Amino acid sequence: MQIRESIDMSKIDTQGMSGEVVGGCKDNIYPRDENGNIIYPKANFKELPIFDEKERAELKEIMLEALAEFNKKPSYSYRLDELQE
């Protein structure tokens, strides 16, 4: 019981992001539009290719071959009534 009384339950910090307010800190202030919504800056992503051109061509060939094999109609040399006998 003594532990519960000593913990302030009005605010629970689950991410460890709540801290003291630092004076003069203005790095998280963004302009707002006419409706009051925040206007975030444009995100600039750097493209990091996983495969080079030779590997891409090889993978494409493998995938097209697999698709062709998957879509190929089987050519059975027997009939259904022969299988049932």
C-alpha cells in the first residue's frame, strides 16, 4: 500500500519521452494551416538499392520462369477412366 501512495498515477510515461521542459527549445514547433493542423516539412528519403542491375535481371528471369511453369497446362497422356480402373 505504501508503494501505491508514493507513485503519482496522474501521468504514466510509457516511452520515456516525458521530461523536464527545457527553456528555449523550439525544435519541435511547426507552422499551422488555416484549420490549425500542423504543416510538417517534406520528408527526403535516400534510395538504397538492394540489388544491382545484373542481380535484378537474374531475379526477373527466375520469376518469369516460375510464372510460366505455374501457368503451364499439364499434358496428361492418360484419361480419367483409365485412372479409375
